[in-house]
Amino acid sequence: MRVRCWMLGAAAAALAAPAAMAGRGSDGQVNVIMWQAPSTMNPYLSPGTKDIIASSIALEPLASFTPQGGLAPRLAAEIPSRENGGIAPDLRSVTWKLKPGIRWADGSPLTAEDVAFTAAYCMDPSGGCAQLAKFEGVESVEALDALTVRIRFATPRPDPFSAFVGAQTPVLQKAQFRDCIGEKAPTCTQQNFNPVGTGPFKVVAFRTNDSITFEANPEYRAPDQPAFAKLLVKGGGDAAAAARAVLETGEFDYAWNTQLAPDVMAGMEAAGKGQNVVAFGSLVERIHVNLTDPSPDLPEGERSTAKHPHPILQDANVRKALSMAIDRQLLTELGYGPAGQPSCNLVPAPDAWASDNTDCMAQDVEGAKRLLDEAGWLPGPDGIREKDGRRLKLLFQSSVNAVRQDFQALIKQWWSDIGVETELKVVDPSVFFGGDAGSPDTFQKFHADVEMYANNFEGNNPEPYLARQTCDKIPGPENQWQGENTSRYCDPEFDRLIGEMTQIVDPVARGAMGKRLNEMLTRDSNAIIPLVYRGTTSAVSNRLGGVQMNAWDSELWNVADWHRIEP
């Protein structure tokens, strides 16, 4: 597996130092800034990374992915295997054993019934579960006894570690969420903002798109953890202000997602108060092309739905020309430096799944012009192309971030060079990546022609990530706009191959299938236009110990180990 981590700055060694905790709550308060403010504490109602990370402070899965991409038990007593009987010989089921004695933050016991309930909660077809792809192929989830749960699959499953593995699919408390199934799920504000968890901290106060206050969970199973009595997550501002609050002013201990140009980051690190930590996993900055019509002239509830194909972007030649016009090498150098690589792939890792596709690497403006000419999109008097009386004009949206706005400006110019008129739109990231079904500006609702963002998958099995692009994952009013297939890509052959992949056992054959599926989404259709394979980056104070950057799971996966380092 290709995993590269750098710990930059003189105090890097301190981050890896073993914890030296005096006891639970002995280190006072730790302050975390997430400039993309969390909008919910329920990751089943939002695919936004910010919400998944925030919820991971309190909610836990059965197992976590480690910084190396391996598996570590969390609520489970051990990782199931064929040797210990956890994985069935026919690969049709996996059985998990819970650690005995784990309690929810309210003092009640965690049981297998909570796990089975959480599966039913997400798999309810009317609930709009944002993590449904993680349950692809799951036939049933059954509590065999108080500490044993069995997940059955419709077909043999060579890698059963999807549902309840990683921060995207934690266990919810049945007693708290029992009345929040199906269409009621987004209406349960108290539960979604203040979930009872088993993690090292519990939610005390949640202010959507603003701040979250946590306190050490008195029921946490490790008696000397967490070292901090309180944890504050503060939202708002931008990536530069967040990084500055750690690296220059020292007001905060940890700043998530410091997506900044290399020269800007180097200047902040020079203050000597902290360093930027970078880890490569599966994060790709890309453009999603809307294959449906987002026109505001359509009735509410029908914009960006399969009822109305996009009048311009259904043309594969236009999508390909948009990709050909982009200089990915320049974007990488300006936006990320050594923390990025130009990419033509949605799935850049692990190596066995990463296609050797390099077709998009060289910018080809003249080739893009010829392609549009041949497709009948001809320049008008002002140089903007037209066909059948329709002007080639696109609305290009992204979240507020200096690097993304630089990218938007450059791409707008390149598209102008090939005769495409582009209007730029920026959205507050707390809204853009939020799960509010009533907002017109979320990336799932996609009321624009193209949009740019990044997300990643957990662990070393990209299958559930690719499964997000099947026809049944398209966001729409029927699933509360929570589907994961934001481009509205729908190809029966792709869906068939996803189903076939679930039955492939040989790892080499699985990787080859993954490459094929990746290429269908990118090179073959340009429904998704990859730009940069990015490192996951965050700023860490020299006074904060125990941090282990993890690009394969929640960055805060080991927040229980964090502790204060005195100068």
C-alpha cells in the first residue's frame, strides 16, 4: 500500500512520543478549530468529512483503520478472521464479538442489539442514509447474544470490513434513536446534535455551524483516558485563520484541514509554535460534472434530478474537452507543492487498485478546441461556443477556500481559452458540506453545472467508495438529498460490475476490476474529472502530544491518546 507520511517541523518527534498521562481530565482543555464547522453529529445524515470527524470524538465503530491502513479493534474484542472463526468459510458472513463491559456515556451497557439497530437505521430505504454504500451487499445484521453480532452478505464477501469499520459507520444507541427510523431520521434534532456515545468524550453543547463542547466521558473504558477534561471544537473562518491560530498565535492546539499554498504554510511554521502534519491516503481534489439539469426554471424538487438530463453536459465531448483544457501540474505546484500529485484517478491507492491512466496529465487546449468543433459546438461572435441555439455557459461552484478559489480562477481561464463561459460561485463550507436537505447550496443537491471538492475512503478496500456511484445512490427528494452519487452518473454496466466485484475473492482480480470501474467514472465518461491527489493536512501545536495523523480514518481517531506537553 502506498502510504506516505511526513511530520514537518522541529517538534515532530514530540508528536510520536508515548502518552504520559497523570489521569483522566488532568490536562485541562484542548482546543480544536474546524473552519468548516460541523452541522451535525450524526454521520449517517451527512457525507461531509467535517461531520464524520466531529462525530468520531463521541461515536465509535467496531473497528478503526490505522494510519498504515490496517485494522484495530475498537468496540470489538478482536478483528474477525477465518482463523478465529469470525469470517465464515463460505465468506457469506462475518461475526463480531463486542468487548465486555463497555458502557454508553449515560451508563447503560452497549449490546449487539445497538449494532443491529444501527444497520436497520441506515438501510431503511426512506431514511436517506449518507453511508448506505458501506452496507452494499449486506443481507442482514443479527444480534446472536448480548455481545455477538453477525453480518450476513447476499454473496461471498472477500473483504467484509466495511459496515461498522471506520468513523463513517459508528454504532448508534438504540434506546436514543429507536424513534428516528426512516423519514423521521433528519427530524430528530436532539439525537442528531447530541448523540450518546461510547467514545472518550461526550457532547455537552452543540451549536450547528458554530461550536461543539465536549467533556471527558466518565464511562469511558480506559480509566486514565482521556487526559483532557474538556475538548472544544470551534468552527468558522477559513483555512488560513485556522492554521494561524495554531502555528502563530497558539490560541488553538489543532487545526483541521489546513488546505493552504506551500509558501503560506512555510511562513506560518516559521513562528515555531507548531507544524503542519501531512499524510497520504486516498484524498483526491476533483470536479464533479452534473449530468442532470440544475436550471432554476424547473419546478422545485426536480432540479438536478434524473427527470431532466443536462442539456449541455450530457455531451461526452464537452466533458472530455473540459478535462483536456486543465493543467493539473500547475494546479498541484501552486496549491499543494510536495503535499500533492497530479492525478487522473478517483482511486489513487492502494497500488493494486490505482490505474496507470495518465491520459489527462498533459494539458491540450488545441485538442479540446478541435473536439468541440467536431461535436458541433462552434464559437459565436464573442468567442463563446454555441450549438442548436444554446450557449456553452457553466456555473462552477465550490466551497470557500483560498486554494479552491485559485483553482476556480485558473480553470475558468483555461475553459475560456476553449470557448466556454464560466460563472464562479463559492459557498460557505459549513453549508456546502452540510447535510441540510432544505438548503439549496449543498454539494449533494448540486444546483450548479460543475462543482469541485475532495473526499476519501477508509482503509484499503475502495469497493464501497466506488459503489457510491451506482444509480440507486443518486441524491434526490426521495432520499432526502443524501445520496452519494453527486454527478448523477448512471450506467447499468457499472452497476452490474459493482455487483460482480462483491463476488470476486482473488485480490489481483479485485484490483483489476477496481481499475476498470475507476476508468469508467473518469477517463471513459469524465463524469468525474480528477485534479490532484492530495495529502491530508492539519496543523498541530508543539504543546499537544499523542497525535497520530491518519489518512485512512478520522483524523481524530486516537483523540483519547492526546495529552499536553509542557515546554
